[in-house]
Amino acid sequence: MSRLYVLMLAGLLTCPAMAQQPNTDASPEPIAADREASLLSDIRQLTFGDRFDRAGEAYFHPKNGSIIFQAVPKGEKHYQMYVLADPLLMGSEAGEARIEQISATPSRNTCGWFSPDGNTILFASTFQKEIADEPTAGYQREGRDYRWAYPSGMELWTREPIDGKGNENQGGFAVRTLTDNAFYDAEGSFSPDGKHIVFTSNRTGDLELFSMKRDGTSVVQLTTTPGYDGGPFFSPDGKRVCYRSDRMGNNLLQVFVSDVVFDDDGEITGLANEMQLTEGADVNWGPFWHPTGKWIAWATSKHGHANYEIYIMRDDGSDKTRVTYAAGADVLPAFSPDGKHMLWSGKRSGDNTTQVYVAKFKLPDER
């Protein structure tokens, strides 16, 4: 996310990592429904300011239509993790009624993700390691409001139906940690076959990408370049990852793609053939694969830091096409398994809060 977590811009959520979402108090462009309609239709708000001060970084369940997202409950300070059942099958009021908090308090939480079989939830949390007065600002664009926090107690956790595993039972589910150290481990996601997890950690003193088996063993460092590397996602075929990086040392995140290298036993050993897909003086972050594996959506500050917008491009960086045109930030795009819907975090409701939205989606070449 997005990831404790991945990303929220001041008032938003990427997984990145507990990112504050962008400041969107002012925006030069009104919502242009006719322009958005070429790719988006039937836009619906799924979370609301009367319950959450901000919400975002939402991802679809691979099978049942539910979504996982992070949100700050009204009047509180930190993100908790939630699951919303079947948002595509019900009206917004019913959807609000079926939101379940799955994280324990006190804690900060981010970057929720479902396993490919849908049985396991992966997320990052400071549960049992929360330090109440730990600073919330980590990565921050100079002179801007968005930032990522890197709590030292952030660990990767899984939640799954009780099957004899886990160290704590909560409501019929086993919850256990995959990492346990004094560093930031977050922004994790599963490979399409469910065997591996990619994530971000500062355990080496720099924020780099790592992989491990789904049980937390066989940790491999994937990047070694100074600067933040985060928000990794496997491509639908599991052969590549997309991610964001400020490796140029200028606080400008850019989108990258690399091939995943496997040994003869199918274990991940590294990355190769890195390709930078965005460049320039803009912040580009929150990349996410379309299920075709041929397109990547992301958010950019091209139209101003108070007006992040979502774009989509081919996996080689060509055919960059604008998706959103709303006043205020639209960030952290994610697609349904069939590619027919897009989730994102937006600040377009009028109450100046970031919330989760969903819409029907068409690729540029389907218009």
C-alpha cells in the first residue's frame, strides 16, 4: 500500500507504509465526470467520514468480492485494518454495516493483503510492540505534507482460520507474526502461487525490498541501492515485481519494474533487468498491476501535490493515460481479479477526508 502502511498521503493512506495521504485542500481542477467516464463509470464511495477520519489502501479478495483496507476510526490517531464484505453487491449504507475490524489495539496497522486462496490475510502491525510516542514521520517530500512512517515495532502478521497454528486466537482465527525484530517490516504482498511474500524493511539500515517464503523463512534481500524502495507487488504471472523508489536521492519517487530471479528449486534469489517507467520532477508512487499483466496503474503529482491523479501505462512505460480528474487527491489504485473494477483512495466527498472508492473500469484500448 499501497506498506504500515504503505502509503498514505497526508490524510490518505501505500501501503507504502503508514503513509500519510496528500494534502488536497486546494485543487485546480473540478471533477470532470465526462473525462473520467472514458475509463471509469458507476463511481461509488465505500467508506465515510462519519466513521473514519481517513481510509484507504484497499485491495480486493481474490474470490469473494470483499476488500481489505486501513482506516483511522473517528477521533483516533492510528490506522486499523478492516474487511468490507461484498462492496460490489450492496449499496453504500449496507456496505458500511458490514465492515469488520481485524486488527487489535493498541497498534498501528497498514498494507493489508489477501493470499491467492483467500484464506490468509497478510498485514503489518505494531501490535504488542506499539510505542505510543514514537514519531510518525519517516520519508517526507521536502516542504510537503505526505510522508511514510517507519515504526520500529512494525512486523508482518498473518490471520487465517484456526487450524492448529498461531499464537493467539481471535474470533475463530489464528494470528501470528512472520517477522520479529527491532526494525520496520511492512508493505508485503503474496506471489500469485502463494509461496512467497515480497516486502520492505530497513533491517540493513536502508529501506530495501526483500522476499521470503510465506512462513517467514528464507529471507532474501532483493535491492541494495541507497534510498527507499517499497510497495512491491508481483505481476499476475509471478515473474516480475513493480515498486516505487527514491533512489535518485531527490525525494522524488519513481515507478520501477524488475524480473524475479528463481533458482532450480523455484526459490527467489534476486531481481534482474530493472526498468524505470517514470521520471522527471514529479512524485510517482503506488504502482499496481492490471490483471492482464500488460498495464500498471499509479498515482502522480504531475498536476500538483494538492491534486494527485491516477494514470495507467503499459508495462514498458508507454501509453501513459490519465484515469482520474477529480479535485483533490486520487491515489493507490488497485484492480479486481477480473480487471472490471478499480479501487482507490480519494478526497472527493466534500468533507475533506480521504475515503475508499470503487468504479467500473475499462482499459484505454477497450474504450
